[in-house]
Amino acid sequence: MHVVLVEPQIPQNTGNVARTCAVTGTSLHLVKPLGFSTDDKYLKRAGLDYWDKLDLHYYENFAEFLKVHGHKRLWFVETGSTQYYHEVEYKSDDFLIFGKETAGLDKEILQSYRDKWIKIPMLPTVRSLNLSNAVALVLYEALRQQNFKGLI
């Protein structure tokens, strides 16, 4: 599996996502600009001693990410979707794409992939879940569908 964070802004969230990816053998893709330095002490602390176990990839922008992976199965986690994350049949090489904490994914990106939006159920009066919690929910559902291959 692959998790993609597009322009993440909060180092602790990215560190927690990195830790989740490391313990599940999931590749982490970070699309710049990042809202922090990858040397940030909060990022490193949140990821603790997992950074050397992480399959980590960087991209200068989303266009560069698409140039490399645009032909693969991409799922965009977005609150405006009509399809829930647990209704999708995931494959082991799928990419789960999450936007920045304050604004989500750019509307220009989303318009090209309208049929690939998925959402997490939540009350309409609340904006969103914490990014690292959202990643964990969707990733573990995808891994559950793969019978946690290599994890148990």
C-alpha cells in the first residue's frame, strides 16, 4: 500500500503517519511544499525510531507525483465524496491520497478524479478528523481487505 500526503503542514501529524506506515510496511509519499522541515524535532519525535524502517518518497509538487504514479490506482480521501472508504475494494498497490490539514486537496486535483473520491463517515457539523487518524482508518481498512499480508 501507499499513503500520499499532499502538502502536509503539521510535523506531528506527518510523524504519526510515518510511524503508522513504518509499522505496516506501507510506503509514504510526501508532496511538497511541506509546512515544516524534515529535520523538525517534532516530526522526528512523533516518528520516534521508525524513520530508518520507512519507505519514504518526496516529490516537488503533485504534477511530479502524477508523472511517476498517475497511471496507478489512486484514491482521494475527501469529505465531499458520496462513496465511503469502506465501500472500496482495495488492491495491495493502491495509493491513498490525503490533502493538507487546513484545506484538504486542491479542487483542481479533485476534479480530474471525481470517481476516485472516498470519505470517512462523520457528522456534518464537524470539519474533519485529525490527518493521522484519518490515514490510520483508511489504511487499516485497505490492509484488512488484503488480510494483513505480512503483518500477522
